[in-house]
Amino acid sequence: TTKTVWKDVDGVLSADPRRISNAIPVPFLTYEEATELAYFGAQVLHPHAMRPAMDSNGTLNVRVKNSYNILADGTLITKTRDVNENFALTSIVMKEDITLLDIVSTRMLGQYGFLATVFGVLNDHKLSVDMMATSEVSVSVTLDPVKFWARDLEEEELAALSNDLSKYATLVVKKGYTILSMIGKVQGSSQSLHRAFYALDKNKIDVVMVSKGASKVNVSLVVEGSDGENALKALHEEFFSGEPFCGYIANTPCPDNSADLAKK
């Protein structure tokens, strides 16, 4: 069974067309990919819209079509899909004005329960995180403050959070970051990371934080807010221009200084 969702675009696109003028419709998505896209900001589907399909065990598909262009094929969302080597990713989503929390404690080294304590404090403040990365003595998480607080309460709430965490760790708050979520096939996650860092390095954009879930459907990168727009354009050009990646394909000519970068 296939249910059709009518929108004002030709299906799910490779990026936000307001940001990327040459964004293209994605012909196929899996339930997981569609859910990740919706959660990280794609406007075509609500994060809960895929729940009935996911609960159907593959018997319910969803097609997204354009009510202003009914002849367009749109995007078909199914439980699984064939892997197309021409589409290492299916879409790139950007989330702006993100707050990064660096929670540092030497007590974390070799100790159990530290993460439970940290997330217990976050739970007390009714906060959920978008991304997380850990080391031996620290954990970094990202928040979207708009989801929880009015702007005029943000500083007050962050001060209260810092006070509660101070019993266990030092909190450093960094604002104005951007998350770029690359949604794609399970089999190609390492290749996608290789290409992403290559493209960002060419454009002199540094990555502040990386998060890759166990599902391997979503790889997210955090960059400075001022780099967000350029990073999105660089990644979209890398994955959706149709050009081969000269960083690892033998005998492919590289433009400018790409050959030197590919050897790094």
C-alpha cells in the first residue's frame, strides 16, 4: 500500500532549495532516512509522519508529490531501497544557531556513572540533545535552545544548568554553531566521511565536532556558524554535482591543488 503526501515541492530534495538553488529531487528514501531528515530540519515531512509506515513492517510506503506539478515522480519512501552508487548521500540538512556544551571532568577518567550523572542533570532541566561526542575526560553535546526556552530566558536557564553541573564537572557554553547532517546509505559511511572532509578542507572549513550514530544513516558535522552556508554548498557540490571524487578514484584528474590534498 502506498499513501501519497502532497506538498509544494517535487518530493524530498537533496538540500534546502532556499539555500541551494540546484537542489535535486531524491527518487528513493528509506523510513530511517526520511525520519532523520525530518528531525534535523527538512520541512517536507514532520518527524512523526513516518511512524505509521515504520510500524507497518514494510507494508506501507509513502510517496511525496508536488500538488503544483502532479506529473513529477516525487520521492518514494520504503523500508529498504537499492543502493545507487551515484547517490552516496540522499540529502544534506543544515541546522543553525546551535549551542555546544563542553562538559569536562577528570573524574570521568576510568569511572562509571559519569554520563548517567550528566544526562540526569539534563533530564532535570528537561533538555534533549541533538548530538553527542565523548572522550576520556569530557562529553560534548549540542542543543537547540529555541526548542526549550524563549530567547530572553536562555542565559538564565544555561546559568542554572551550569550551576547544577558544577558539582560534577566544568561546563563551557559555546553558541552560534551549525549542524550539517548527511543522510545516506549504510554501506558508504566511511567513503562519505572521506569525501566530506576532503570538500571542507578544500574550502578551508574546520569541523568542530563529529557524530555518527550506530544506525549509520546519519553522519553529522558541527562547524562554526559563519562557515555553515559555505559548508553546505561545498558538501552539496561534492555529493550531487555528478563529478567523480578524484581523492580516491585512480587516474581521475584533480583541479587546482586537489591532487595534493588527496595525498594527505
